[in-house]
Amino acid sequence: MLLSRLVEALGADAVKSQPEDLSVYSFDAYTEGSLPAAVVLPSSTAEVSAAVKIAREFGEPIVPRGAGTGLCGGASPMRGGVVVAFTRMNRIVELDLAHRRARVQPGVINADLSAHVAGDRLFYAPDPSSQKISTIGGNVATNAGGPHCLSYGTTMNHVLGLEIVDDRGEVFTTDVDRAGYDITAAMVGSEGTLGIVTSAWVRLMRMPESVRVWLATFGDVESASSAVSAIIAAGIVPTALEMMDAVATSAVERAFRAGYPTDAGAVLLIEHAGLEDDMNAYESAISAIARDHGASSWRAARSQAERDLLWAGRKGAAGAMGRLAPNYYLQDVCVRRSTLPKALHAVSDIARTYDLTVANVFHAGDGNLHPMLCYDRRDARQVQAVIESGNEILKAAIALGGTVSGEHGIGFEKREAMREVYSTADLATMARVREVFDPKNMLNPEKIFPAGAQCAEVRAPGNVA
Amino acid sequence: MTVEGVSHLLKNANENGECVLVAGGNTLRGMGRPPLRVDVTLSTLGLNAIVEDAPADLTIAVQAGLTLRTLAHTLAPHKTHVPFDAPRAADATVGGTLAAGWLGPRRHLYGRPRDFVIGSVAVLADGTIARAGGMVVKNVSGYDMSRLYVGSFGTLAVLVQVNLKTAAAPPMQRVFSMRLPEGTRERALSVLSNLNVTPAAAFWIDGFRGTIDGDEGQEGRMIVLLEGTAHTIERLTREVRSALGRAGVPETRIVDAGARESFERVLDAYVACVGERSITYRIPAFPDEALACARDLTALATRFELRHDALVDAMNGDVIFRVNDLDAMALGAKIEMFDDALHDQQPNAIVIAGNHSHRPLLAVWGAQPDAIEQMRALKSRFDPKNTLNPGRFVAGI
């Protein structure tokens, strides 16, 4: 009945219900959820709206899905329902170059938008490492970050307005420039629990006049992270400030030959974009701080090709982990930037305690850690060790005044950890928003808000941070 | 006043069916409607502590009643700032500026005020003390409640503390001021907004004499703020001068000492009133349409025989338009019809200053937003008894 109604509304071609289809959509890059009752591939807002209305009629929850690259189960159906996959809604609907903005459908791939406007010397700033496959709709749902968020801000800062299909299938729009509650801000990062984004106005930025990329090497992670804290404390916020430890650089070099030194304990990848006139002074200031904190070498990328290669290595780092171990678990926590050395120290202690290899590749300038714990999922002891150390890392971040997700979101995986960060009153206040937009708890249920027992599944490799 | 005190006060008022007016520095009192009823006034001015100054993290947590001036003074030794750009910084509070959703002229460069907010403590109408976010600069743990409170005019909750991200303050500021000879206005604005190097702010001004510096030419005057390192300023100076020269603007006056004060006088003009006899509108426009918008409004004001002052934020496109008349009565005789005509042209115009509490017919919030139903539902879930600032916000919320 549900299926026939969906087929009637969207066409047979847009409704998937074979067991093999359902199984593919039962998980994202985190873990397996439950089998959905159906998967729909709408081509328009009207079709999304129709699908929501039908699902509601049958009491089936709705689970919106972009590319399924999320690492926390945000796109996994946990109570069955209808998965709304945005694969076919991948058009740039309107390009307003004069005002540097674009209206895109949620299925547009992040990197495609920047590529599309590159000829006009514009770009879309949020750049999660998954940007070659992840969608703008998914990025909006998780308020996705990326290396360049350090100076450009996360997805939140780049969304100007949204078109949303609500829990009843009705359509409304938001606009950050209009008086009224900032519903755009509530929607961004809400992981599909408040409404389904069917179109977004996003800001495009002018390409900077000059871009420089530098590499600084250090003997160990501690001195590199002290350098990062000192750079920030000096009021210097580069466009990107990334760190990789020796384990990570060796995997990256084996996979990409990107030009990272493999004999250093830690490497900082620093980018600054802006006016050519300021670049030399900038380089002097940052390199002096790096040297004061024990940098053993400092070099500038000499060409665009060299810069691109370094970035390709950095953004492909998670994928390169397959060279180290059959599986890895990628944690995402954010701490105060002055506590980076302590946080890194804690991560390394935890890994040692559980006898796991850890690779660190992360957005150091933001204090956003991404320890990757290497393991073999065929070994039950290692699986248990990874689950426990993942939780220990969350606790360590919280103890340092940090938070349980910097940019990947809460999804299903971390919902219990929300209790560690927020009081019951804080969570109840958040829940009021949920009750307004989704009183029947039909939009991506079992996400963000804690309930029941914690279930920390562990992922397979090949995922992208 | 303590946070617990605010909680206690709101809880009592809410239980007793009393209405609470929330006030900061009263600098943006001219925005929105007066509350339908006031039984208790809650001033946040006593909540003015610096909760945590963390310069090494480039963050600071402050109570909502702290003034923008004190915030700036606190950050100055660290060479950082939080560029909210609200008028009357000595009186304006951090909480009030955020609650009013203030948008300043340097946001094209630094971002919106809301984008500096990384955490908050708010007190709900029933006295619930709710925290959101934290002191980290990136955080996706649940809904961004802090940003939802920003721009909500204290109708969802009372902000009592905000945690802010800070940014390195520009080492140098320079102000250019110039009169515009005939035939130069359009070109001057267009060349400025298309420079490779971006001025921190650029304004075209017609009127506001005595409030904003500079002398009028045949087509008004301009004030341009440059910020950055000495190198940047040097480069900007060269490029701005040559661009303006191409546009036919021969002379510019440069102010280095006092540049900040000069810029602040422009900000103050946004809400400067002519006694009880003026109303000021903010009209959102695109930068390339703002000048035409100001011209249309000037024609409209002239038709209504209203005196007027105009200010165009060339970088963001905001048009600030103030009308006034000989006295409050003369203004009163025309303002409602003018308001109608203005909103016919610019449905999203909002009122940001003026004494209009007795003029319920003015469309102070402009056209009703599309998501009004959701907004009403939010209000009734957060403040079901309509305790907080009732009637002050959009569509009577």
C-alpha cells in the first residue's frame, strides 16, 4: 500500500523497494541501521512533499539522505521508514554571480559548486574532506566544517536561506536577512530532525588574490600543538591550520606521494589567503612562532600544483588509513585551542592504554581533533578496545572544556554523549524546538537526543572524514 | 542581579501572569513595537561581568549586560575585537545587540554578529536556565540554540551570558572622506564595491549633518573605512584613490587619528533621532541596487514633503533612511501614509529608530515572513503565557 502510493506519486522509477536496494540504504558511513520500508528518489520539492505526506499517512518516519558519507549514523534509518535520497535533486537552480550567491538543490555535490563558479573566480567556502562526494544538503544538515572553516566559518555562515518541507509535507522558506526568528540557524546542523531542506541559497566568495601554503615539521605532536596554540594566542588566524602526526603522514605518503616528510614526528600544513602585500610579513610571523616551538624545518609550497598535492594528501588522509590497518575508527571532538597539547597527550595515553595505533590528522587551528584508531574488526578484543577508547577520548575532551562533535554531528552514534555535555534542562530546551517542528517525532528519529542504551558500533575503512 | 535572580524573577512573573519587558542599554528601543503590557521591567545592565576572558583561545564569555565599549576595552590589550558595529557602543549591551539581531556595516568582511556566538546561557520564561554551545569555536552538538536567540528580541528567552569568538583587531584604521561632485555618485560607489582589496566599510551619505563627519558635495558625500596592516592600508589607499579619481572624485580627506571615532559617528547615525519627530528605516538591498533604492525613497519623501537623510552601506547594500518634519504633529499627519507607500516599494523595510510607540499602523517589521506559522509555534512552545516582551516582535509575537 505504502509502496503503491509512493509509486503513484513519484513514479516507479523513483521508488526502490527491492531487498538489495533497501539494504544499501540501511546504513551510512557509520554503521548499519534498520531496513527502510522504501527508498524514494524525488526530483522536485513537490515530490519530496508528496513522499512526506504519504509516509506520514502510513506512520512511517522520514530519513533524509545526501551522499551517506556521515560518520555518526545521521542518515541511517533507525526505525525503518522512508529514506528520501537526494541523488536526483542535484541541480544548481540559480546562479546570481552579481550578488555572489547560488540557489542549489540539496543533492548538489559540494565540490561541484565551487568547480562550477571557478571560472568567475568565486568559490563555495565550506570544504569538508568528503567534498568530492558529500552533498550540500548533507553539509547543511551537519553544519559541515573542513580545513578552511578556520577563517571562513562553517556551513552555517554560508547559508543565506532555505526551502524546507516540514513534517506534514508543507513547504516554507527562510531568509537570514529578514526580520523574524532565525529558523535558518535552527535548521543548519539539525541533522534532518526539524525539516527536510529541498533548496538552499548559499554565499559564494571571491577567490583571494594570493594563496600561500607552508609546511612546518616538528619532532613530536606535543611541540607542534604548542606551536598551534601559540599562533592562535598571537591573534594569528590563518585560512587553514592542519596537523598530521607521523603515523598519518606515512600513510598519506604511501597513498599519494603528496610531498610530506615521513621522518617528522608531526607536520603542520598552514595556508593563508589574502593580499599579496601581507604574505611575507605573515610568513615571518608564523614561521618565527613555529621555530620558537621547536620546528625543525619550514618550507613554502612553490607552485599551485605543489599546493594542490599537499591538500589532496590531507583531504585523502582518512582514506589512506587503509594502508595501516584493515579498519579504523575516526573520532571527532573539539577542545579549546589552548588545551591542544593536553588533548593530544590524552589521546596518545588512551591509545597506549588500549594498545591501539592512533593516527592524528586534524583541524588544529580550530582545536578540532580527529584521532583515527587503527584496528582489525575480526579481532573482538580490538573492537572492544576501540569502542572504549573512543569513549575515553570523548570524556577527555569534555574534561578539557571541549565538546563531543566539532563538525561530524551527533547522529545516532553520539546521542548518549549529549548527556555528558548538557544538563537535562539544556536538552529539554533543545527538545522544545524539536516538538515545534516535529511533534510526532517522524523526522529522522533516534538522532541527536539521547535515549535508551548506548550502542557504539564500529565502522569499516574507506570512509572519509 | 544574578542569573539565578533572573530565573527567579521570570518564574514568578510567569506564574503570576505578569508581562516582563527585557531591556539592555535601550539604544535600539526604536526597533519593534512597544510591549503590549509591562508589569515588570528586567534590566540586564546589572549582569555585566566578564565570565571568562580566554585570549589564548581567542574567546571570551561575558554577561549580557556588558556594554560593547567595555567589551572592546577588555579585548584591546589582547589586540582582538568582536566587530558588532552597533550604534552607541558606550550604552549598547552585548545581549541587547544580539537580541535585536543587529547587522553592522563590517559584516561583509568579518561576518554577522551571530557568527561570533559560540555559546550562551539563557533564561526561559518559566525560569529554566538553559546553556547551549560552549567555549570551543566549532561545535555541532545538537541545535544551535544560541543563534536562535539572536534576533529573537527577547521573546523566546532572556540571554544572560554569551560566549564569543574574538578576532585579531586590525592594527590600523584609516578613514577617507570626500564630497561627491555632480555625476560621480554611481561611479564612485560602483568602483569601490568592485575593488580587489575590500574596504572595511564604505558609505554614501546625504544629510545626517552634524552627526556624521564631512561636507556635502552636489551629490552627497562618502566615508570609507580602511583596515588592516600598514601594508594593506597603503595598498588600499592607492587603489581607493585611483578608483575614485577614475570616478571623477578629485579630493579626499584622510583621517588616521580619530578614524575609529569617525566610523562610530556613522554607526550612531543609524539610530540618531531628530527629537520626537523622526522615523528611521533600514531597507535591505543588494549593493548594486542600494543607491537606486535611496533615490526612490528620496523622491517619495519629497512627494510627502518630509525632510530626509539617507545613508547607503555600499558594501552590504543596507539603506538607512530617516524622515522628519517640523514637529511631532506634522510628522504624525503624514507618517502612516508615507510608511504605506514606502512598504509598497520596499516590503522588507523595518523601522530601527524613532518614537512610534503610539503609531500601531506603522509596519515596523515590514512584510510578514514566510515562516510565520513556525515562528508563532516557537513562541508558544518557549513562552506559552506570553510573558516575555509580548507583542514586541514580528507579527505581534
